[in-house]
Amino acid sequence: MARNIGSRYTAHQILGRGSAGTVWLGEGPEGPVAIKLLREDLASDQELVGRFVQERTALLGLDHPNVVSVRDLVVDGNDLALVMDLVRGTDLRTRLDRERRLAPEAAVAIIADVADGLAAAHKAGVVHRDVKPENILLDMEGPLGPGGAHPALLTDFGVAKLIDTPGRTKATRIIGTPDYLAPEIVEGLPPRAAVDIYALATVLYELLAGFTPFGGGHPGAVLRRHVTETVVPLPGIPEELWQLIVQCLAKAPASRLRASELGTRLRDVLPLLKGIPPLDVDEPDADPVAEPEEDPYPTSAGEQAPRRAAVPLVPGASTDSNRDTHTSMRVPGPDELSGGPLGTARAPRPAGARRPGSARHKADAVRKRRITLTVAAVVVAGALGAGGYLAASGDAGTPPQDSRPSARP
């Protein structure tokens, strides 16, 4: 059923749902558009509406072939909407779900496109803050690039910043997606352009490997790995590409490349990737039958956060229909992040071994402790029994004769 969005747009059909709102196929004065209609409770937040209006100029000024342009921002009664260019295609998450991993040439071509889009945004002073496959669209009507890759465009600029208002989130909370959060965000520092580079390098790793470098398990564990672990190498790709990934996943923001540099360097390595098939690697921390873990960073007192792929961007929101990985979590303290020395790589585990901190690893530890305690109890009981026997065999108040130390050598 069609509905009017402001006085200029009509929404006809739902294209997708997310924790922050719903995307509609719409019509405007200049033709088809995509309309992101934010949730009604967000529209009723006057502080967020004020932020929405303040961001209008910056968002409308982003114009680049690899950015989904925002044409208009609508504030009308209970409607709060971003009107964007309509991209005929799919998002990168959908392609990953279908293929699991991409050939290196196609993966690098897609990420180079997104890096170019980020370069334009950063030059305009706009930080995306939520770069991930769900926010990268593939234009199926555009010309094919290296490796048969469709042109890639980054969307949802400004949404994370709009949601992250002082009245809605506290200084001790994190807005973002756990698998792609830069270490400085986990440690509570303000987001700069370097957080987008870290997230984009994470996406590139995921396109090549089929999994993110620090993902797996509860979001709290993922956040800790971003700060304490180094990335596991990927076999089968040129050293030049691997060094780019490592540099952009550096813990120190100043060590990462700028978006414009990353786009250029990625295109420089494209000729080295021709003909390389998708990598054949196993996820080092795969544990499909793991039991649920206790949340080390609960979202609120007495409440356990949902597991990965089921945590909403906006507190109280329903989960996304596909892969909802947004989260709002408290910032862990330094002592909670000291899960191991910096620079400790997370190597693939031997067969049958458990990842430290996983539910099954904890269960094994509990069993070992129980066995140790049982053995200790038996020893203590034996000692007490022997002591009782010796005490009973001697005079009251004096040590039994056999228990006195001998003065003889």
C-alpha cells in the first residue's frame, strides 16, 4: 500500500527492514528513489530530529560515483526519512551469503571502489562509522570491472551518527557493528576517518577468507579481540596485498592508510590477482556446536545481549530480517580488555582443541577443576583419616609415639 513521505515523495513497496528503520521503493519528482524511513520512536526524539536537520548539508553534499547519494531529508510529523538514489542490484552481504568468499581480483576491485567513495566522504569531513557488507551495494546495471565485479557503492552515510546522540546513547556505550569496530572505538575514543579504513580492511579480509579476522562468539569477545589480537595470515595471496591488509588493520589509527591511498594501492595490485581462484581456508575459531557463552559486557543490569548476528543498533529495536549485527554496548575497561599481550596472533587450533574463552573451552576447564578438587578431597580425607588413627593410638594431649621425629640420623 502506497504512503506519502512529506509532500514530494510516495513510498510504494518495502525493499528491506533494519533495526533503524525500513527501506522503501519510492517515487519523487525526478523519478524512482529509495526512501529510508526511520522508526517512529526515533522521529519523536526531538534531539535526534535536530541532529538530523544539522546533518542535512553535509549529507546532501556527498556526490561521488561510489557513494549512494542522499537527495533529501524529510521531517514531516512522525516521518523522518532519507531519500536516496535507487541502486538496481543487491548488497554485498547477499552475495557473500551465496558465494561465501570471492576471487581476490573481484574482492579487491569492490573494496577499491568503496575506498574511493570513502576518500570523497572523508575529504568532506564525513565519517561513515558503519562500513560493512550490508552497507555496500552492487550496481547490477553498471559495467563489469576487474574479475567481473559490479560497481560498488557505499550507503547509509550518517545513520550511525544520527542514532548516536547524547540523549540516546551514553558515553560508556558503543554504536557500531562488533566484527568491524576499530580498536580505538572499543577503547572509547571518538571515531575518526581511520575507523572506516579499519572496517573496510575487515570487509576485504572477509571477502577473501569467508569470515572476519576477529569475529566469532559473543560480541563482547569480538570487541576484546580487536584490541588484543593480531590478524591471522591468509595463504594464497600476493605479499603486496597482504601487507596492505595488515597496515589497514593496525591497532594504531595513525599507522593505517588514508582512503585515497588505499584505493590507489589496491588498484596497483589488481594485475597480480588475475586468475587466482577463491581461497581455500578454514576459519580458525569455527565451533558450530558451542554452547551459549555468558556475556562479559551485558547491555544492562541483568540483561544478556543477543548473540552475534542478532543485536540491534537501536536499544529496544527488533532484529533485522537478514543479518543484524549492530550493537549498543558499554565500553569495556582496560582490565577487561587485557585478554592477552598485544601482538599475540590467533593461530588455527589443533584438531579437537577449544578456543580459550569459548563455552566448550570453559566447560573443559570446569571439568578439569572438578577432577582436581575431587582428587584433592580424597587426599585430604586420607590424611585426616590417617591423622585420626594416629591420634587415637597415642595418649591424650601428647603426640603418638610413632609420630615423633627421630633424633637419630
